[in-house]
Amino acid sequence: MAKPNLLIVGAGGVGQVTANKAVQFRDDFGSITLAARNEEKLAKIAAEIQTRWGQAGDASFLDVRSVNARDPAAMVDLIRDIDAKIVLNVASSYCNATILDACVETGAQYLDTALGEEEFIEDIKSPWYSYVEWPRRPKFAERKVNAFLGMGFDPGVVNIFCAHARKHLLDEISSIDIIDVNAGSHGRYFATNFDADINLREVKEDVITWRNGAWETIPRHSEWMDVVLPQVGTHRVYSMGHDEIQSLAVNFPGTDRITFWMGFGDHYLNVFNVLDKLGLTSSIPVTVDGVQVAPNRLMKALLPDPASLAEGYTGKICIGVDIRGRKNGEEKRFFIWSNCDHEDNYREVGSQSISYSTGIPVITAARLMASGAWNPQTMVHVEEMDPDPFLNLMPDVGIDWHVEELPVDGSWPYPAKV
């Protein structure tokens, strides 16, 4: 059987990791193409990848194509022109609708790392997936085309950790706490680790969370706790709205509470709060000298490119799930997690760990798509898939994972192995 041609859309930090890893595991695919608008960036990534993975005389491992991923006709033409069978959307989430439609029209398998968003809108109501993705699900089912939603780390691997717990560790799940801590230092005064306009909006908005089997909204940064996590130590984490809550609440019925927690230092929050007070985190356009400008887009232009943070980034990240429930009638609690090291990831693929931890799951899933191990023939969230093939393969691609049982009557600091 012919190996499927792979199209990677997006040349940011995650796109760079995804392209590197696709080339590393190129025997699983046919041609590999990286597409984005910026031709100069594409050429640079391709040259770095050829140097990193190739030898003198090798044919080019990576084709590059310039495309506007928000142009429906351009996406359809590109997929057909290169005969792409798998499309990995690691571009801005503003592109989701266009790329989804192009995939269902051409029959190419689709994967993304975050839910679709629209510019210049804030505080949309739950469930967030009901705006872009879920209305398109019947078309994917009708055409028997695969679409895997939210296959980064969070969302993504944490969803699969929950599926692992449901399959192997717990008969009933009562609560899910997703915890994300970046204990690294990039040495910049203020920066975001991924697309700034989306990241700033995520931190700015009120928190939509799942409690007592229903959606609840609380003020941002109003709930926090101190945790001690493997390899990164003690950190304060804050409750936030996040993509994975929106699907886990549907796919884990009966779970009383699902909360996402992210670590922030005092300096980050102090700077953010000043920017917010000045109106510079807003997604709503204002008129400046007759031109409509969204303040957060201005901040994106002024802040460092997330991909530029990689060189000199030190420290580690820890992302995991504290999951509680019952097994054989007995209360149980587990922490399932992964760590990444910024310096190690930079040495391997030239990227920082936030990008690395997103790109590794993308290529892990792409390899399962290419082999047919994941083939639901419809649109799914990744927690709906069998977690075993993915978790068996992810360490081979680049990230290990771990499980520890915790005392059910304790609170953080846990786990015991730090």
C-alpha cells in the first residue's frame, strides 16, 4: 500500500517541530510538504531540517509551498496538487474552518491542535466546539473522512491520559484537574510561548469551567492553588478556561468537576494586568487614525516571536492530569504526566518545550493515521480513541509519560516523587 503524502500547514514554533519530526519518521509517509504564507520562513526551516537530518547528496526531505490557509480555494488546490492524504493543521486556529472544509471536500484526513476561533470576538459561550467543528461533523461522517480534534498536549495528550485512566485505572471518574506548569526561563521581560493574540485572550477572559455537572463562569485568576510537580517543584496555578474542558465534559459524562490549571509567576501577571488595564489585551478593534486595529494584534507585533525564544531557554515543563474516582468500589487518585526540558528540545530540533510538547503528539497521531491504527472514519476528539496505541508510541517519537497513585485524602503538594 502506498504511503500517504503528508501536508503540514503552519510554520510557527509548532510547525517547525512537526516538520522536523515528520522528516525523522519519514519512512511512515510519502512526500512531506510544509505550507504557510511566509516563503522566507519556509525556506529557512527546510534548510535547517536538511542539515539536521541529511547528508551530502541526499534529496530534499521537505517540500515547501506558499499558501494562504484562510483561502478555501487555495487550500483545496494545494491538497489536490500534492495529493495530500493527511493534513496537519498547526496554523492559527483562525484557519480551522477553512482547512476542515478543504479536507472534507478532498477526502484528506484532518488533525488540529486547538479549537477554531474567530478574530475580534471575546467570551463566547460554551460549548466552544459548537461554533466551528461540531456543525461539520455530519459531513465527515457521511464521507467517512477522519478528523482528529485537539491533538496537541493540552488539549490532546491530557485527554488521552484521561482515556487511559478510564480504560485501565478507574471504574468511575469524579474529578479531573489538568495542570500545566512551565518552569522555564527565556530571559525576556515579557513574552508569550505561543500565538500572542490568542494567548493573551486566553489569559484575559473569564473562566468557564465544569462543576456539579454544569458549566460555570468565574472571574479570571480568582481561584488558585499551590502544587508540587515532578522535576519542576512548587508553583502556583490558576483556574482557566481551556479547550479540553469543552470536550471532556461531553465525553466523560458523570464527572462532577473538570478544571484546567495553568502556572503563572507574579512578574507575568503583574505585566499582564498593566497591559490589560491599558486595554492592550483586548481583541475588540479600535480606530487609530482611521484604521481599525485590535490591541492584542498590536501586542503580537511588538512581543517576541514565540519561535525566537528557543535559543537560551532553560528549565523544564510539567503537564499532567490529577484524576480521581473509584475502582472496585474503592476511592482512588492518580497523577499522569510528562516532562520536557527546553534545552534538550532545542538541541534536538531547535525549538522550546512549549512547541515541542505540541509537535510530538501531532506526529505520534500522524503515524497512527498513516498506518491505519487510528481510523474512526468520522470527526472525533482524541479521548474517544483507544489510548493504548498512542501512549505506546509517543515515547518513541520523543516524550515519555508516567503514572503515580496518590493518597486520596491528601491535597497538594503531591506527588511524592519530585
